[in-house]
Amino acid sequence: MNISQLETLLTISKTLSFRKAGELLNLTQPAVSAQIKSLEDEFKTVLVDRNHPVTLTDRGQVFLEHAESILAIVEELKQKLSDLDQNPQGHIVLGTTSSIAIQILPRVLSYFQDQFPLIKSTILSMPSTQVLASVENGSVDVGIGYLSDRNTHVETSVLYYDTFELVVAPRHPLASAGPVTISSLKDVPLIMLSPDTLGRRFADQVFRNNGIQPNIVMELSSSEEVKRMAELNLGAAIVSKLSIAGELKRGTLKMIPVSALQASHPVGVMTKSGRYLNSAMRQFLNDLKGMPEHQFVGSE
């Protein structure tokens, strides 16, 4: 049994004619007859009295009542699926770094959830290097992070660009030094992100390229922890520029220009290639990709 057969029976009950039913359904009369015959064979009963005018048998009437209910359910299902395009709903698991989760996502999600209250989100914080892997293995629906590695199984789109900067507390000796060279940091106690983060990998590469063995006195897993230690004047730190907007505004940290660190790093959205996107994910991705860069990089 299929929906087309039920629609054919319903049309026959209204037109009392195989020919007229075929015209309304864009079917030939033999095709209409074949559909009804197939139903009758499946249920081992006669549904239509083929004398003129054509009428439904008593069993056909009972069948029609249930057919109308089934067709009504199908129509309701179509409407609900259509409604998802107008009123997206569902659940999204987002994977991102703690810095982005704190500094960027609140602005994005507050707007998004005001517009689409039926969409719920869960945020999983992780090192930047794990975001891509989590998208690929399906543990998160959407990743937001640094697009440092290529992966044929993951689709990416750039949202904005970030840099990594040297910051110190206002009472640190470098606070009044102005721009410094990377070589002048050789003996400066440094508070660094852990080795599994992109910021740390970038800083390590810069030091290697300049033949410097940095004096790392502390390693921490998130930018938030690094910033707090730097604010306590326990060392200079290298962190994402976008993560320090609030501290710079409050004056608890000062950014020291270092030319060797001035490289732009794309930050973007990641989804697994070929994965089905529910209405919530489609709407979120469309809105996210459509946001201007200042929406992400604006000061706190």
C-alpha cells in the first residue's frame, strides 16, 4: 500500500468515476484501475463496486475512513516539515575553545536564540586542535575555531581573522618598553598556552624560526587562565588578541607589539562533509556565515 493508492481511492469516492478520477490525478484509467486492484488484492477484499455509477462497497467505506485519517496524518507531517523551514527547531552541539566560548559566542547566541527560541544549544569547550577532530568524529555538530589544518572530511568557512599578542600586567617591566623584538623575550618569564593549542604551536614556531629557547614558567590549557596569571604579574603571556578586549579596556593588561607575532589566523566554522543538517543547524550556519566580521571582533 502507498499514499498514491489511498489518494486514488479518495478521489474515486468523490467523483464516482475511474475516468474522472484519472483526469484529476493525471493518471490513465487503466492506471487508476490497477491501483485499486492492487489495494483489493493486498487486503483480500472488494473496495469498489464497478457498476455505474461507481460506488464504494461497505468494506470500501470502512477502508476510506482509515485512508482519510492516514492522509490527514501525512498532510500534517508535510506541514510540520515545512514549518521547520519557517520556524527552525532542534538541538545543536557546538565545539569551540574556551576563549571563543566566553568572548564570541555570547554575542552570537544571544541574538540567535532571540530570533529562534525553539533552537537549543550545548557548548563543549576544548583545545583548538581538538575542535576539528571532534567535528570529524561527530561528537560535535558544529565547530568554531582556528582553521589551521586541512581535512577532506570537514567543510570550513572563514568567519574572521585573529592574531596572537604579547601581553603583560601594567607593573611588568615591559609595560613601558614599547615595541619589542622577539629576541628580547629570550629571558623573559613567559606564561604560555598548553602545547595542544594553536596559539602555542604558533608561538613555538616563531621562537624556533628565530633560534630562541623561550623561558616558559607556566603552561595553562585556556586563554582565560593565561590572562589571569598575567594579570597577577607572574609573567608575560602570548594570547589571542580577541580574547583580551575586556582586559585592555579595563587596563588590567597591556599589549606589547612584537613584529614577529604579527600573522593573521583565520577563525571559522566547521561541519562534517556530507552530514545531514537539521533545520536548527542550517539556520545557525546561515546566520553565522552571514554575520559581518565586526560582529565577532567588536570590543566588549
